[in-house]
Amino acid sequence: MRESTHVIFGLGVGAIVAKMLKMNTLDMGLSLVGSIIIHEIIDYFGHEYHFWQSHPRRLQFTHSIFGVFLIATFLTIIIGLPAFYVNGVGHYLIFWPLLASGLSHLVLDALTPNGVFICGKRVSLRVCRSNNPIANIALQFVGVALLCFAFCRS
Ligand SMILES: [Zn+2]
């Protein structure tokens, strides 16, 4: 899917998980920032470009459950540690919204012909291409709806 679709959908998923964990405002904010960054990392390090191919090849390193787990752990440390030194409170809970947001990336990419990697095997549901405008708009709409649901529910 498009980068913007991953970010908006992932923000919605991350916000729902953060709300379920009854996070305070700071942790919620850190989770949302991390929910944006995780998709940039997954896709930046997750493709191989060759001049003879029209589309970049998706790599197993970041487009797998283990890869997302590692990136979420890394981001929790990178984002949580500075916040810990500012207010002396551990922010390890942000791992869960980051993991959920990262896993949503895999779910959306699994809909495309390129697929993702589960236990080393490429899994693709072949529902639509990653640049399909209708699918991207629909999934962005779902992401915004999830965000509204997370923030509007008391
Ligand atoms: Zn991707």
C-alpha cells in the first residue's frame, strides 16, 4: 500500500491500542509519533531496487513478524529512553501500540500481490495492487475512523 495509507491506518490502530491500555497523554503522543516512524523504517529498509525491475522487491527483513517485532523494540528504546530521562518514568508500554501499528503494515501489504513473509514464506492474498486508489482511500478512511473512535470515546 501507499506510505500515507500505512501511516494513517497504523495511526488508527496504534491509537486504539494506546486507548485500550489507558495511556496518559505523553505515552499516547509518543505512541502516535512511533506509529508514524515505524512505517518509514519498514518501507525504507524493506525494499530492494534494481534498474531492470519496474517495481522494487519487498524484503523479508522488515516485512515479517520478527522484523516488525525488532523494529518496535528498537523504537520503544529510542523514543522511550529520552522521555525516561526527562521525567523519570518508564515508557515501555508504548511498545504495544508500535507493534500493533507495525503489524497493521504487514496486514495491508499482505493484500497486495507482493505479499509479506510469515515464517519465511511469502504470503499474499492478492486482493489489490499497492497503488490501487480505491483500496488506498478506503483503508485511509478506516484509519481515520479508528482514530476518531479512539479519541471520541471517553
Ligand atoms: Zn511495506
